[in-house]
Amino acid sequence: MATTNNTISWTASEYIDHKQGFSWYLLLALATVGLAAGFYLLTKDYFGAGAIVLIGLAVGIFAHRTPDQLAYVLNDDGLQIQDKSYDFGQFKSFTIIQEGPISSIEFLPLKRFMPPISIFFATKDQPKIVAVLQNHLPYEERQLDFVERLSRRLHF
């Protein structure tokens, strides 16, 4: 992590990489086939059952993908992730999510359909990052929603 006059830069993973073993993929396949079969038996709809299989396949492919290392820059102008820049005016607040040795900050957007932006960093760097953010955005204590809790429980 490099720090100069309210400019902090670091490199971190795009997301937390949970290594799924053979049993995880086997359970995914069984759940996908079971859901597709149950859906077909209830509705006699090939298209819907096929869509469930394709979604299960997409989940398996995405789960196997390894995260990229991204370059982050945080300064008084805003946040930059690789080549994409975000002005602090796009966000209403930020929250900190602790996940063991790696923590993340989630920026809550002002726009209704803009997804939250998450940045990952080493927990030891948190005071420096929060010090810059608190000059521009309010901190908001927030609990993980159902989908986030489920994805963490499934190691996805």
C-alpha cells in the first residue's frame, strides 16, 4: 500500500476466492438436476427445466473462476478501480464488512439501479482508508442482506 497526501493506492483481489471442492460441485449438480426435474414434473415445461440447468451450469462456471488482482486508488477526487473512476458524489455512504484477514468497504450508490461497489483491502490498512473516506462520505452501520449471507454460507 502506498500513501501520499490523502492518496492511497493498493492492489487486492476482485473478490474473496472460496475454493470449492469436488463435493461442492457435486451438490450443485444434484441440486440443479433435482430442481429441474421437480420443475418439469410440476409444469411439464422443457424450457423452464432447461433454464434451471443452464443457470446451474453458469453458477458452476462462475464459481470456478479465479479473481483478478485489481489496482485501487483512493484520494480526494474519488475512487479509481483499474481504469474506472467513481466520484464520491455518486455514493450516499459506505460500510465496512469484516471477513477475516481481508476486509471490504461497500459503497452504497445514490442511483436506484446502480449496484453497490465493493473494494477489498488488508485489515491493517483500514484506518488509512477510512480516514480518507470519512472526509467525503458518512459511515453507515449495515447488516448483510439475505443474498450476501447465503453466498458467504455457500462459500460462493
